[in-house]
Amino acid sequence: MAEKHSPLDQFSIHRIFDLKIGEIDVSFTNSSLMMVIILVLLNIFLILATRKKSLVPDKLQSLAEMSYEMIFNTTRDNLGNNGAKFFPFVYSLFMFILLCNLLGLIPYSFTVTSHIIVTFAIAFGIFLFATVLGFILNGHKFLRLFLPKGVPIYLAPLLVPIEIVSYISRPISLAVRLAANMMAGHTMIKVFAGFVVALGVFGIAPFVFIVLLYVLETVIAFLQAYVFAVLTCLYLNDSFHPSH
């Protein structure tokens, strides 16, 4: 009897080797391995793309320059003069998430960003950094973020709790948006791939749909990485201008 596989099996975490620090399990898993591979590939790509620095760039250099210019313009447009100092952080974040999303589309690979614990860890780190930065730059005036200028004081009891909940929910919404999109898309691809195998010669229609779905998922992988970068810029902008 053939073994049945669930479309969700592709998201399973598997230990490669066990490791504990005290009572904390820090085992090296397939997710850890994929993140290491992505970091290595990202560094190789940037080193190879920037080593020549030609006036007439090749395809690799053009790709690096396009990504650089896009994220630089994004940070500048959203952070103004403060954009340059945060560009390396936002660019690294964008490229890491983009590669996680794209490499996860390769059959039998692992999609790191399909796991809420990974996306939440990144999102919470951004949230914590932006909050601490806001208090460092503005002191107690950072709390003006929860009561914008021009709002009548009698609306404070209603508006402030809403703004606080909205602010605290930022890392949750940021994490869920990315993980849910990656998991949903990859699950659909797996389901339709099963149809192709089951239908054999008659699986042409599902196969065509898979090709189109791959194109769509590639676009979504890029958009989700870009949206993550844009929202990071917006959260950092609140740290500089909490009263706007």
C-alpha cells in the first residue's frame, strides 16, 4: 500500500543533529540549515555581483544594482534623511526574506518563512528595535504616537487604548501576513502536484495550473518581501516622528 503524504508535510521541522544548552533545545534542523544556505548564497551573490564594478554591468551586477536602488529609494522615501543610515538593515532584511521565499519554491526544499515562529522572531525584533529607538530619540514624547496632534483630549480614553492595541499588534500582523501567504501558496502547489501525479496523462490541466501558480507565487514571494521592508521603514519612521 502506497504511503500517503499530506501537503503540510513540507512544513515539518526535522532535526539534523540534537543540541541542548542546559534545558534549552537548540538542535540544528532543516530550517536552520536552509537559513545558513540562504545567508551563504546571499553573500556569494553580492560578492560576485559587486567585485567588477563595471560601468557597463553584466546581468548579475544589474540585478544587484536594481535591488539596491529599489530598497534605497524605499528607505529614503519613507525615512527621509534618516533613510541612508538604516538602508543596510532594510536591504539585508529584504534580501534575506526574498531568498527564503524564492528558494522555498524549489521542490523538496524548505520554506523558512512559512513558519510563524521565524517570521514572528524577525517581526518582533523590528518592533522592539523601533520602540527602543523611539524612546531613545524622543523620550516620553514618543508616547505622542498614541495620541496624535490635533485630537481633542476628551477622545483620549477611547483613542489611546485603540492605538496601543494597534501598535502591539504590529509584529503579529507582520509575521502572520508573511507566513500565511507562504504556507497557503506552497500548499496549493503541493495539492495540484498531487492531482498531476494521480491523473497521469490527463493531468495536463493541473500541470498548466501549477506553472501559472508558480509564476504567481514568485510574484507574491517578491511582494511579501517588499511589503515587509516597506512596513519596517514605516515603523522606523514612527520612531523619528511619533507625533505626526
